[in-house]
Amino acid sequence: PTCLFFLALPPRNLPRAKTRPPRLSRWGKGLGESRQRAPDTHNLPLLELPSKARPFEAAMPTNGRPNMPKFHTLRVKEVRRETPECVSISFEVPEELRSEFAFLPGQHLTLKAELDGEELRRNYSICTAPQEGELRVAVKKLEGGRFSTFANERLSPGTELEVMTPSGSFHTPLSAEHRKHYVAFAAGSGITPIISILKAVLHTEPHSRFTLFYCNRTKESTIFREELEALKNRFLDRLSLYFLFTREKPGIELFHGRIDAPKLKALSEKLLDLEDVDEVFVCGPEPMIRAVRETLPALGFPERHIHFELFTSPSGPLVPQAAGPAKARPQVVAQVEVTLDGNRYDLELTSNGESLLEAGLR
């Protein structure tokens, strides 16, 4: 596929376990937590917002229904290199459009551009909190991705793009009265909506805590690493941060490898007391999301409090489809072993002519 985009899906409606009072003791000071001081390279850090910063905080219209998303022409304000394969893009929002571009943490923008005579549309999550007063998305370059390559190699300040007003349901109500413990699992560019939610929680809920498990190939490929470490240094008692790598060997084996069912069980045994967790956010590839949605409920966490945003490709959804008429089961014609990012996968190719990619997504 040439690009990945996001699809927000509601969790299944299961009854919540009995209400439990939140624990307010210091949490997560142990194994693997990031404590290293990092330079604050961002010009609008969450905790030192200038008085002139005006938040993009969304409000529900008086009729109780959200406004219909629509495109507006916005000028690119800044293109910032985040990693060798990722840039973040901020936009200038005219005064008369600020209310239309108000957003909730976790929502996304649809960008539209004409490249080589063809109109392309791609969805990218907003990576700032509403309180920062800045509209910014991150775009990771994908092999063969026309829009992501354009954004990483050719896009510059002053360029005008068609930008749709924010949309998406990957969020939860926040309140200064909450005393919650939020946990998030992110992989790769799945950090983009998660960091928006994380910063909004730290800003809006002074009595809440946030724990992030963030998986990448290497330290160098970790998007927003310095910003996350700077936030950690400012919120030592309220933010717990754990980096996992698939292509680097960290000093502790627990933090090597992707986030799958065995890893989730190990993390819950050593670092997470699920009885002390109120809500879980997950964003990344489908296998990780499936692992979280299956493993945490099996360990006693209510599935209805797992919020997820699923990566899909333009070729089709990666999520279960509604049941239809019974069809003959395709015959398995080959078994293939694939090694990706140091991990081995056993795939079955069926007689319906699917590709290796389709088999992997299945």
C-alpha cells in the first residue's frame, strides 16, 4: 500500500467491573522507566505555554451535533524534522477559522493535495494538545507512499494545502475533577494521537497519571522521544514512560521486542497493576491492537475501557467485517515463514489468490 490511514472503532460493549477508588501513591518508578534529562527543543512546550497561546479546545454546537467536516485552504507554518523518516507539519489557522479547527485530543486531519495531476487524500492524527494553541500533524515516510514522500522531501513553509476540519472518535472526556490512571500502548507513528491525549491529560487533570509503553525499531526512529522525555522530567510523579525496541537490545530484556500477548503479560506482572488502571488507549498496527484487546480482558481488565485506533491501508479494512452469507472456506495451498523486524511470522496462503501482504494482514 502507498499509505496508512487511521480508522477509529468503538470497543465492544461489555459491562464494567465494579468501581474502584483510584490509588494516588507514586507509581512506576522502577524497571526501565525513562529518567534521563533531555533538551526541550520544542518552541511550545506544554508546561511553559506563553500567555498569548490560544487553545484549540472543541466545544459541542448548540444543537448537540458535531459540525460536518469540510475542507479549507491552510498555509504550512513549519515543517520540523522529528526523525530521519518523519516530519511534523504545523499550519497557520486564520482567526475566522479557529473555531472550525477546534479539536479534541486524539482526533485527526485529512490533508488533500494534487501530485502529478492526481488528487490524493490522507488522514494524519493531530499530535498537539488543544491547550498548546497549535495545529500540527506528523507524517512518517512510507516506502512507495506518494503523499508521505512529498511531505518528507518537498513540503516547505508557505505551501498551501487543503485541510479538512478535525474529526475522529479516538478520545475520552477529560475533567479537572478526575483522579484516573491512563495507560497507553503505541507503536511507530501510532504515537501521534497518543501524545495529544497524554499532553491533554497532564494539562487538564492535575490529579491523574499517565503510563506510556512505546515500541519502535530503534532509539533513532522513535518519534517525539525528546519531547516525551522532557515531559517526563517535568511530571516525574504523574508520567511513567517506557521505550521498547525491536532492532536494538536494551539493557533489560523486558523492553526488547514488539508488544504482543507474551509481552503484555510480562509487563502486567512486573509493571502494571491492572486493578489500578482506569482507561487504556492503543494505537498502531492491527496485531498489537488485537493482542491488547484479547490479553488485557483475559487478565481481568474490562474491554469497554480499551480505546483503540487501527491502522488500515487504502486497499481495505483490517478489521472484522459484518457477518454475511456462508461461503466456502478457502483452501490453504502454502505455508510461508516471514521474518520482519527481527520477528518470525508463519503465514498461510489460501486458494483465493491473496498476496503475502493480505495474508499477513489477515
